[in-house]
Amino acid sequence: MAELINLRSARKRARREQDAQRADANRLAHGQPKHVRALEAEKQAKAKRDLDRHRIDKEGIDQ
């Protein structure tokens, strides 16, 4: 015989799990102090600048 479940309880449980996943995502996105986020943004900007400096410009090359 199949197990009986209360649909209201199942919906509440699913809703709680969704809320917990959303809270985890928000903690990752907003859980760091402002100075740490700014430092990380500066590191990413520097890495992008360094990569762009090493790019070979093909516009001046005769083909």
C-alpha cells in the first residue's frame, strides 16, 4: 500500500527548501563586507587589464 502524505505539508516542505536555497545564494552574493567585494572587483579588473595588454593587435599587420 502506498504511503499517505499530506499535500499541504509537502508544499510547505518544498517551499522551505526553496527558501533555504535562495538564502544560501544571497549569503554568497551579499554576505561579504563591502571592502572585500571591492578588493575582489579590483583583482578581476586588474586581471582583465593584464590580459588585454598581452593581446596581439592584428590591425597593423599587412596580409
